[in-house]
Amino acid sequence: METHSQKNFRVTRLLGSVALLGAGAGATAWLSPGGLGEADATEVTKGASVSSYRSVAGAVADVPAWMASLLEAAGEGTLVILGLLLVRLCWTAVRRKDAAGTAGAVLIGVGTVAAYAISVRWSAPSCGSPPPPRCR
């Protein structure tokens, strides 16, 4: 039987999750150059995403080739480490027979893969005939 404080914790946790999801959606909408779901390519010349991209690109523009390879490997390695941590979290929840923990870990994995797939779909040009301006 759950106590009153456990129920309050769950409600607070749910509200916090919803607030975080809303903040992420707001940031996505704010950083999206031409709005979400536009069919045509949008040339982005100003805004928060452009200034952030230019500052990062400028910082790494003059690094030697070996450093670029190292940074690329570090980025991919970070994703592998996060994936392994997620697998460990799921395995721990399964061993403890914690259905909520297992479901949470699975949903995190599915949500991450879905977000990545959506990101790749929106950022990768669909170079058909005739190609959009970004494919030329």
C-alpha cells in the first residue's frame, strides 16, 4: 500500500517530466529555422541555431586532422557509453523484477531511437528530381 508521500512523489515526478517535455518541445520549435514540417528547404542566415553552429564550427575549424578524428570518435564513444548505461539500467530493473523500471528503460531506448530517426529524416535532404536547393 502506498503512503501519501509516495503518491505525492509520483505526481511531482510526472509533472516534472511533462514540464521537461514541454521545455524540450519549446526549444525545438524556437530553434527550428522555418517552423516544423515545412516541405521546402529553408536557408538559415540568422538566429540562435545559426550563431551556435557558427561558434562551434569556428572553434573546431582549425584543428588538425588527428584532432578531428579524435573528436569524432569521442562523440561516437559517448553514444556507445550512454547506450551501455541504458542496457545496464534495464538489466538491473529486470533482475530486481521491477516492471516500472524495465518499462522506463525500454521507453527511454525506444524514444531515443525514434527521436534520432526523426532528426535524421528532417535534417537529411531527400534529393529527388528536381533536387531541393540544399542538394545542389
